[in-house]
Amino acid sequence: MSLVPASRALVILRGGDEGSLGGAERARVAQLLLERGLEVACRRDQGVDAADLGSDAPEALAARLAGGAGVGAAPAAWKPWFPVIDYSRCTNCMQCLSFCLFDVYGVSADKKIQVQNQSNCKTECPACSRVCPEVAIMFPKYRHGPINGEEVHTDDVRREAMKVDISALLGGDIYSMLRDRSVKAKSRFSKERDDDRALKERQNCLVALKASRDLDIPAEVLAALPSPKEIQAKAEAARLRAKTAIEGAAAPSDTERD
Amino acid sequence: MSAPRILYCHCAFAKVVPADVKSAVLEGLTGANVEFDAVPDLCEMSARHDPRLRDLAAQQPLHVAACFPRAVKWLFAAAGAELAADSTRVWNMRTESADAVLNGVLERTSPAESVR
């Protein structure tokens, strides 16, 4: 059996009959390959078998297979962090487009909100999800529900409360407003679907303050932010894009007018 | 109905799925001598719009061991791969025990969550 993987990113392991890798060995090899970023297929009648293991430990076999695929010891230390839209909940209100300062969102040719620049998203920042009125934005790597994709409960949705006043964000004293708010109950809503928290996250972006310990924005992200003036210009541009998109979606097309 | 295809996600790029659950499910699948596909991380594949997701979604019926069904459904959709609602079932390794996931994926018992 050749040790060349079926493709650059796929290794097939044989199991289930005489001469195949044992279950424990296959599990160990598969785990090591997956942790290196390779896809693994387990098949009964093809793939790497026990003869390829020889006297090697599974670690050595996995290293050989990964090397054959041109893969190093471990996947890059990159966390897939980007918003995923649940279109069964999204109402195309464009609040996320207005709210995000990093041009992560855009509008498709048919005027539908979409994630266009996911690499612009700031790792560990789920602020847009917190302010989505319909709980339609997920970050699957986030720790808590419903942002992580957990089913949405009735009390997760607080549509009107989540309508964010962007002008207040840009011109108001956010911290004064936050201080005046009464202490909220410690429900899942208040912890994760929290406009206060989202505003604080975004306010940190606006003024490039040092991150508070209770926020989810890494210091390096804040350190890389543009100036407050540039950010305000971005926010205004985002607001206009959202407004244009909503007006475009509402206007009848040429065909409809005819 | 034909035997379900099995897809396992290792969530390799984050530590949100308990490591002991992932290991036990993977060992259970290899020990059961069933054919299955294992991917490093569905999020990462979705981020790259990996065309493999379309191939995997086309395998029906499909049993998925991963995370929250809502997240799995829309991760596939974000990559242009629609999961069939009536023949795709997802077991959640973030919240379920390894035994529960294995029993479901291998059809030892019937409870499951669809991606609807």
C-alpha cells in the first residue's frame, strides 16, 4: 500500500478486515492527522493498512502520512472566527452592517446581507451577534449560547431593545448611559445578548481604550485599531451602506415597476 | 433507506468541544468498523468555502457528529452546501456524552436532532 495520500488533504485508513489497522491504532492515527489539519476517511477496502504501520508507533505513521501530504506538525494557530448568518431568522435589517466597523458584512446583488470579508472579523469579538435583533448571527467557536449556535430561546429575543442607536454611539456618552442603567438579572440574555456589553465592545473600538477584563476583545485587536476619527468615518460609511441597501431592497425593480 | 454516511468533525482549531468526548467518539467509530469521514474543522472548511462540503452534504442520509445543529446547518450553507433537512441528523459533542453521540450516529438508538 502506498503511503501517498489520496489527495493533498485526505488520508484513507483501512479497517474492518484482516490486515487492516486495529480500531485503537486507527483512532490514534486519525486523531493525529486531524490535529495536523488533514481530512481522514476510514474505509473497509482501501487505504493505509497494518502493513504500513509495521513496527512504527501510530505517531510515526501519522508523521509520515502528514509529511507525504506536505503538512507540518500542527495546523496554524488560527481560530476560525467569523459570523455565520442563520437566514431562517435574519430579516435583512442591516443592523449588523451598520454596527460592524470592519466591513465584514456586505450586500449581495439581490440586496441580501451576507458575510463578505470574514477575515476582517476581530477574533473573539461577537459584538454584532449581541445586537442582532433576531439572534440570527452565530460565532460557532464562541463559548456561550445562543451566540455559539445553540437553539434560540424565547427570552433570547428582545427585538426592540436590540435596536441600536448608532448616532448615540457616535456622539453620546456611552459610559454615562451605562452607569445609569439598573443592574440586570443574571440571565443568559443579560450575559450574552447584551446591548450594554456590545456597546462597550464597540465603544472600545471607537476610542481605542484598553480592554476591560470583562470584555472579549483581545488587547492586540484594540492596539491595531485606527484613530477615532477614522473609525467614525467608517461607521458613517457603514451606516450609509446599510441605508442604501435597505432602500434598494424596498424599491421595486425595473421589472416590477413595468 | 440506505445506511447513513457518517461525518465526524474534530473541531481542531478551538477547544470548545471537550477533548475526552472527541477522543471517545473517534475511538468508538474506528472500533465499530464502520466507514466514515472525519474532517479537522467544519468552521475552517466553511471559512475557506471548501468544495468538499458540497460532496459531504450530498451524501444522504447523513449523520454528523459535531456541535450545535443550527451552527452546522448554516456553516454548510455559508459554503454553498445545503444539508437536506429531512435526511441529515446532527449530534452535538459540546453538550452530549460520547455514548449518546455514538449511539445516535451508529443508530444504536434513535434520538437525534435534525438540521431543520
